[in-house]
Amino acid sequence: MALGLSYRCNCGEHFKIYVPKDKVYGEAVSRAVDWQAVDAREEADGEVDDVKRVAEHTGCTFIDARKIPLLRCPQCMSEVDLVNHFRARLLGV
Ligand SMILES: [Zn+2]
């Protein structure tokens, strides 16, 4: 299942973000896994669209971290580096 991660801005705006596993796990977890291949398979299977659908159903703004690595909240203009944020959250680094 593709990573569909929730992010809540300090101002209360909710986002649902697709982050490729290679960006989060690529160097930190296991070099034995070809994370790029995992991402390519999940993207080809339409799992990014699934994340997008979940975002729409839950009233979140969908963000594709492949295209938008630096999120600027449309409400309060604060910025967050998504990959760093989720790496820290998922890996504790
Ligand atoms: Zn905000």
C-alpha cells in the first residue's frame, strides 16, 4: 500500500500526502529493498489515486510529494519540508 500520510498544519488545515517510500526509507531502512521499484509498482497500480480519493473523502487537501516536496500551507503560508517531516516521524531520525 502506498504511503498516504496525514499532516496537520499549525493553523488546523489538514493534508493527505503521498510520499514515495524511496524518499522515506531509501537510505535509512534497507538497501536490500529496491524502494524505487516498490514505488513504481504502487504508482502503476493506481495507489496514488487511492490516496487522493481518501483525501477527497476526508476533506483533506491532497499533496503529491513527488511534485511538491516543500508544502506551503494555502491558509497560513507556513512551509514544511515534507520528506524531512515524515522521515523524522516514521523513523525517529
Ligand atoms: Zn497552515
